[in-house]
Amino acid sequence: MAILELANLSRHFEIRPGLLDRAFKGKASSYIKAVQGLNVTVEDNEILGIAGESGCGKSTTCTMISALMEPSDGDIRFKGRSILGLKGKALKDYRRSVQMIFQDPYESLNPRFRIADIVAEGPRALGLWRGEELDRRVHAILSAVGLPPAKYAERFPHELSGGERQRVGIASALIMEPEMIIADEPLSMLDVSIRAGILDLMRDMQAQKGFASIYVSHDLSILGNVADRILIMYLGQAMEVGPAREVILNPKHPYTKALIGAVPVPDPRSRRAVPNVRGDLSKPIDPPPGCRFAPRCPHADESCKTKFIALDTQDPQKHQAACHKLAEIGHG
């Protein structure tokens, strides 16, 4: 059963021209279409990985799912209920159920709070637990993420390393006992030497607690190891979605093939063909109605530039690609 469903989800940002341009040149507003017509589901206990270049709409999608930003169009349904317009207790309940781990562990923690107070802040704000019960839960979750309370509870964020700060962020999310975790590139600000430890921690916590996850990353090699399914995005559009192994080993969309072809190979004797991608990045401001990868795609024709194929949410395990040319180009 799907715990989360995004139905035709879009988010546009208006760019208003200056007063003189409006008055004398008649310029109208332009729009950055950060997310456009996104359809995808997340199943119970599933890890959905989202990959794509910077600016493809990954973080905007996560921000809308976490109810920190309203969509311009479409719907977000959690456990069958739309979250749009939630207020009061209903909004608090949803925010407890869907927690977010932010990208930058240096900016996401309050520098004036001790670690124990940072982890306890969410439960206090929502009135979940008080006194000794809250202290017990804070100490338990700190221990679970590898931060012994006797050593870390009274420290401040500036006294911690990047990996330790990210563990605090994970503890702050998990103490809420969420049904879904959104991890927005949680490893990108960390040294390579400590990424494996944080990744193993998140994977172990997901297995123990049984929550669903959305894991955002630039790194397809990470998603291939941690995700059950992978969604590929490009300039706000969903290009491909399917089981992680199939997407990586048998990509369908030309953009997915280019992404995988750009992943470095650790063997210096190995040689890969240069991805057949041409031209410059398409502009996200007032883009044409078709596939936004079309200007760079070697297989595109006029149909690609005028019509985009939205992915279908009816079969969450189906391997799909938003491409008119699948039968012609193959996908091996």
C-alpha cells in the first residue's frame, strides 16, 4: 500500500519584471517551473531514491512533501489523505509523521542549544513527552545513533565533527517516531571517509524502525546500494522510475544513460564511451511544453519538443521512462 502519493505535483516560482519594464516595455511575469507534473508513489517501508543534476527539483519536491512549501498545482496524499491546507493539530500530526534530515549539518543545528536540547526540541514543541520520559527518550536515541549521552548530551554543535552533527540531525528526526523520513542529500557535506558510517546508520535505522524513506542524492552509486526504487529527474520533470537494480543496469531514458555513463569507474584500465549528450542545459524559466531534455538528446524530434509523457502511478513497481523513442533507441 502506498503511504505517499504525488499526483501531478508542480511548483512554479514567479519572476516579476521591474516597474519600468512593466510600465514602458509591457513585460509580463516569467516563471521558474521547478517541478512539473510529478507522479510517483512511496510504499510502506520502501526507500525511494531521487537523483538528478543540481536544479532538477529534488529539494523543492522534498520541501513540498514535508509541508514547508505549498505546491502550485497537483496533490500530495499521505496515507490516502491530502495534506494540502492542513492546519492546527492535523498539521502537527503530519509533521511528526514525516521528518526531514537536512543537507548541511553545519546550518541545520541551533548553535546556542546543547545536543540534548536540539534532539528534544521537536517533542517539546509538539508536546509529546515531558520531564524524565523525554530525557529517557533523548538518551536512548543518542545512544542508537552512536553518540553516547554521557559524552555528547551537554556539548554544543561547534564541538562536534560533521559526521557527529549529521548523527544529531538523524536523532532529531527519529525521536519523533516518524512513518517517513526525507533525507535531502545527507552525505554531500561530509568527508568521503565518514560517509559509509552515516549511510550504514541510516540503513540500519530504517530496517529497525520500519519507516518509509525518500533519499535524495547526486550519487547513483549510493542510491544503487540503499534504495529500493530510483526516480530520475531533470529540470523539474520525472524522466524515469523503477526498481533500483533495473534503472542502473538497464536504463531506458537517454538522460539516465548519460547520468550512469558519467559515474567514475575506480579501475583506471576501464574505458567508457563518452555520453552522447549535446548542447547546453535548458533554461528552467518558461520552458517549452515538451521534454526538457530534448534540446540535448540525440534521439529527439518535434514530438519530444511539444509533448511530455508523465509517468504513471498505478503500478509502483513498473519500470517506466518518459520518452517517445524507447522502441527506437532500445534500453540495453
